[in-house]
Amino acid sequence: MNSGGKIWIQVIAALHLLKTDPAGLRGAVFRVRAGPVRDSLAKAIRKLAGPVTRLHPNMSDEQLFGGIDVVATLQSGNLKTTKGLFERQGWFELTMAERCDLHTAARISQALDQRQVCPLIVFDEGIDDEKLPDSLKERLAFYFDMSELAYSDTDFPDIDPLSEKNQPIQTSQTAVPTLVLLANEFGISSARAPQLALAAAKANAMGNRRKELSAEDLEIAVELVYPSRATRIPQECTPEEPIPEQETQPQQNQNQDTSDQDGNDDIELPNELLVDAIRALLPDNFLESLNAASPRIGTSGVGFGSQMKSKTRGRPRPPRLGRINGQNRIDIVSTLRSAAPLQKIRKQNTHDARAVVIYPDDIHVKQYESRSERVVIFTVDASGSAALARLSEAKGAVELLLAQAYARRDFVALIAFRNVDAELLLPPTRSLVQTKRRLAELPGGGGTPMANGLRAAGELAIKSALQGKTPLIVVLTDGRANITLEGMPDRAMALEQSGSIGRWISGLGFKSVVLDVGNRANPALIKVARDMNSLYFPLPRADAQRISETIGAELDQ
Amino acid sequence: MTKNFPFSAIVGQEQMKMAMILTAIDPTIGGVLVFGDRGTGKSTAVRALAALLPKISVIAQCPVNSEFKHDVPSWAGIDEIETIMQETPVVDLPLGVSEDRVTGALDIERALTKGEKAFQPGLLARANRGYLYIDEVNLLEDHIVDLLLDVAQSGENLVEREGLSIRHAARFVLVGSGNPEEGELRPQLLDRFGLSVEVKSPNSIDDRVAVIERRDNFDQNPDGFIEEWLPEEIKIRHAIIAARTALKSVSSGTDILRDCANLCITLGADGLRGELTLLRAGRALAAFKGAQALERSHLKEIAPLALSHRLRRDPLDEAASGVRVERVLTDVLQ
């Protein structure tokens, strides 16, 4: 069977487990975009779940948690509240989860922690680096990337339904240590992963009407829960005494013996078979993503940046008196509040049978304040020539600027270019912790693909501008460009291309600053800076203080 | 109502547990901030704290949990004064909460049905004399943060809206938790927290196995598990009550005050709040340990919690702030 078919079988197995123990497993994430595969998936879910409550990333708190039912309140004269969607029973479904900002994710996560919305099926329809917030993904037991699946893969007869959760399952002595050790082997630090795996194993045992956990349950559980969370592949050291298939008497005794001693080596390594099972399920490009300069990109938070998408509407300000003009929204609560104290008088005057008499003067409208967020895009030359000369000093300068950006609460992004390509080390974020870490990890060496670096910076600037942020590009380089856009060594061509990319950036209207980190001012770089219509500073003459002042002034304009 | 995991059954995380116990001993220390990775038991610990806290005496029906008759606000309209014992309130402040719900607002039901202008107290009123817990505190909307800062500073909630003018006491211990990778906290809010703790997943396999096993036992049989840990819980509760009485008699000499000041100056901690918190937390720790006087050993233990978040942000210093505090500690206290 091909890999797509295998994934599909796993998906169906996971859904059955969810049905058996929704509270323990919480839910599943499916990375799949609209199409026949998703239709099949939806059909499978409907078949198991019955009616599903659908959630949407832009739902208001009122919809989620319940709030005042204005119509009913006005009719009856008593306060009526609507029930929030979270209060419903049964399965929940969150669509377009990649649009979910951290705030909504945090609220759903809290509901999950209180077992309110279990099970939750999340559809992540992101393209490229769009993805749902990690805080949500972490809480749900399963994650499946189904973007590679074909419709034919989903053509698989349904497996027998598992029986419902009924009797408690006996946890065998070795089950928990095995799960924890495995998690450790694959570099999974969160305590939730083994918990969820244990719940999955139990659900499987329950579904198959067993009273005790078997090796098979554990295998299914780790196969489903661990691969998406792994951050490393265990070393190829085979355990000396692999746990036999039947985990019975001898194992237990050993464990009791060793539990008194301190040290990790005393508990045997988990079953080799399990390690292999997980390893087989890791995505093909897993090693690549680990070897990349920024292994944490996939696992760390999305940063505060994505939250700003919703800032196009701005942060709410107190509602104010206003007219309905078809564009603004009425703030019903404030309107009622303003009308409420006058109800007695108004009713005496009008003899109106209405429960509430509202005059146009009472109408309050909602207001939002939107503010353009700034994002400083640091584009750092990490090539051999720069590294030899003064990469560490450039890092120092960036850190100084970072301190300033932090104080101004700007977003910061980090792009490095070396060898033959540029790389986005850090998408726009406010997290100083991450930025510092990435910067410290920045390796040096190789050619100087300046044009590539500038292009990456320009593209990120466009993206940021689309999100309503104001970008500023800060380039740190010695200007000795020698790699063309195509990755070929050609000094003249490389400079030429850098110049034209520079003109492109200046044509887009983005501000930029070029810091020359070379030992002497580089005329070629001055030319590129002129093409970019940017400020140029040779680092030897510009002390750190002056640089930060200048950039600060540039930001303020 | 979901049951809470017992506080004493939490494996490891000694610093976090200690910080929470200290605020229970002396609420004036001013709150705990718990920062750490996902799945390290931050929320579990805070929610577990509620069961641990000794009961307080309050006037029945009082919206702000007043202890004495003269503290009951007049707008509450309470005629019969009856004192009852009640659990220390631990109020959750959810993200995306509206300003109305935090400060309180006009009671719409009464306004609509009876035409009365009455005040409906908010979360701040309910949290008075107790704890206010904010999960994912670093994601809290700015305007709510402003509001909290103001109230935390004055210990009083002042509502001026819709023709209402009302004030009531709002003294609470602020407990926040969050993941620093999802966004930083505003320095002003950071400063309001007395102690800060950084939590990590336990490193040892044994600990991690214990975490999962206990959690599993709890999930299977919450009542039995809580019962099993009850003696431990009671032990801590008694220790807290004993330390509260002992707190008054803990002496702190001039030498130790000098040490506090010296530490703060060397670290360049902003403001005098650092010294005060250090002193208070140190005394609470001394009381908890049954010591007669505040000693250097106590300072050493508590300084990283009380000071690490008050240092000036220095992006050029690679060392984590906790390490910097340790460094200065060994220098100053030798």
C-alpha cells in the first residue's frame, strides 16, 4: 500500500479512538485543504460523530461562551442569555484554523483543558508557513498532514467500530516508563505527549474489549501521537535487552529493582520496534527540517505577529454615541445601557407596549482603533568574508538595535544570507527570547548572495505591508557580493543584480538602512545603497549609539 | 465543576510551588508570574492552589468578600450582617474578557426591568482578598492590562461610567502564567508581579514517569486520588497557617536589610519594589521554615524569584536573568 493509504487508515483509526475516549484524547488536527480528500474525511467524521458543532476562527466570545440575547430580553423584559457554542455536546469542528489568532486559540485551549469541547476536530487549511497556533495543536492528541493524499487513497473499507468507553483499563507496570522514554528519545519535552499516548493506548484497549494494555495498544498509540511531535531521531544504539512482546512478570521485577536507584540508564530503552514504528512514520523531509539552521521554526510559537492580522479592525475602544450609517456596528449593550435608566419616564409618556423604548439618541456605535505596527527586518550578511571580518560585531550591532526595537515594541524579523541563498531565520515577532537565540545560532561562512538576501527582505517587507505593518529593512553587509540570484559565482553579475533588486525595493517605497560592516567603506555597496534609496553607514565610523539614533529617527518619520 | 489536581501531588517544580506558598503566607508580596514551556503544569499548579488556601471569614452575600461590617460597600444593600467562613476566592480572568466584566458595570437586568440604577460587580470585586489568575497573561489585551495595573496599584476599583460612581476595595494576588515565546509581557505589568518563576519540563526520566502516572491515576479516579493526597495537602495548609502567625515575629536586622539593598543596587533593579519584595518574601520563607530571623540563606533562596524579572533588559548579555542574579548573589553574599 502506498503512504497515502497508510495515512488514511491511521486517520480512521484515530477517529475511532476519539469516539471511544473524547475527554482523554481531546481531538485531532488535519492539515488538508478543500477537495475530495477532505470531503471523504468529513464524511467519515459525520458517520462517527453525528451532528457536529462548527466553530470558526473569527467567532466572537459571545458566540462561543454565550451572552445576552437582546431580542428575547427586549421581548420579555427579563434578562435572557444565549447559550454559547461551547456549551453544546458532541463533536466540534474548527475550520480554517490557520486563521485562528493566538487569543482565540488560547480561549479554545482553556475550554479544552476543562474538557468542554471534546473532541475537537481542527482543519488546518494553511499553505506553506501558515499553520494553526501551537498551543492548540499541542493539546490535541493527533496530527495528520493530509496534503499529499489522493482521493484514491481514501477508498478503503471502514474498520469495525470500537466499543464505547466502559470499563477502566489496567495500566501495566512498564507502559508509562516506555511511553516517557520514547518521548525522551524523540526529543518531546512536553508532558502532554505521553499523557495523550497513554490515553490513546487505553482507548484502543477499551475499544477492543481488553482489560489490560497490550504491546499492540502502545504501538498504535505512539504511532499516532508521537511522530508529529518528534524533534529528533534517536541514535542508532540498540537497547541491550529489548522489552519482550509480552510485558509481564520479569519486567515488573526489574523495574521495581531499579526504581530505587537514581539514573536514567537503569530503565531499559523502549522497545526497538516502537522506535522503528515511529521513525517510519516521520515525514520524509524530517531530517532536512532538523538539519536546517532553525530547527525550532516548526515547533516554536508563531510569535505575536500573526495576531496582527485581526488588527486591521483595530483594538476596541469605548463605544460612543453615533448614528447607524450602514458601515459602523451598533454596540447593543451600551445602547441599552444608555436607554435603561430612562425607561420608566419614557413609558409614562408614550403608553407604548414595548418592553424597552429606545430613542435614536441612545444608539452607541462600536469603535476600533487601528495602529500601524512597525516591523524591522534585519538582513544580515553571514558570508565568509563578512564572518572573517566582523560578523560578531554585526551581531552586536543587531542586538543593540534589537534592544531599541524591543523598547519601542516593534516587530523584529531576521534574514541571513550566505553560501548561495537567503534564509528567513525568524518571521516577524516580538519575542526577544527567540530573536536572541536565533542570532546566537547564526552560522557564518560561504559566498555572499547579496541579491538573494535583498530579495528575501523585499518579499518579507511586502508581506508585512499587506498585513498592515510598516516595514523597515536594515541590511548589514560588507557588500562583497559574489553570488548571483541563480546561485552562480559571478562578482560583476552579483553586484548588478543587487543594484536592480535595490531599485525594486526603493520602487516599492520601503525604507531601508545599509550598514557597511567591511573594514573600509565599499564604493560598490554605496552604489547599491543609493539604488535602494537608503541611508548608508560605514560601521567603522558610525558608533553603535549613532546607528541606533539614526534608525530610530528613520522609524519615527 | 471539574476537580483540581492536588497541589502536593505535583512532581518537582519546587520553585513554583514555593512561590505560591509564599504569597499565601504574605499576600503583600504581590503575585507570582509563572513563565515556561507548554505542558509543564503551570495552570495545574495555580488551579490546585485554591484547594490549599485556608478559609477566610467574610460577611455573607458581600460582593467584595469584606471581612468587617464597615468594609461592606453601601451599594451592596446588605442589611443583615452575618459572618461566614468561605474558601479564598481564586478568580479566573479569561482572555478576551470585556472591560465591563472586569470592573463591573450597570446592572442591565435591574435597569431594564425595574428602571433602577444598580451596580453589578465584576471580576475585580469577586477577587478581593483572594487571587486573580490570568492564563496566557502575555496575550492579554492592552486595555485590560492598563485597567489591572491601575487597580493593582491602588488596591481600589473605581468605576465611573453610565452615571455610576462607585468604588470598592480590590486587593488581590495576581497570578499569571504564559509562554514567553508567544510574546513578551509589558515591563509595567512585569513589575507588578512580586515573584517570577521559570518552569521547565523535568529532566529526569523517573520524574517524568511519576508525572504521567499520577496524572493517570487522577484521571481514572479523581476522588480517590484527592483523598490519597489529602494528608499532604493538610500538612501544607497547616504550615501556611502557622507561618502566617509566625511572620510577625520574624526579625530582620540592619545587616540583612543592607544585604537586600546591596543586592538590588548591584543588579541595577529598578525602583525600590525589588528590596521590599525581597524582604517580604524572605521573611515569609523564614516563617515557613520556622526560623526566628531572616538570614542570608533565605535571601539566597528567594532572590532569583524576587529579582530576576526586575533587571534591566540587556539584549547584549546572553546569560538568562536568573544566572545573572546567581552571579551577583555569590559576589555580594559570599
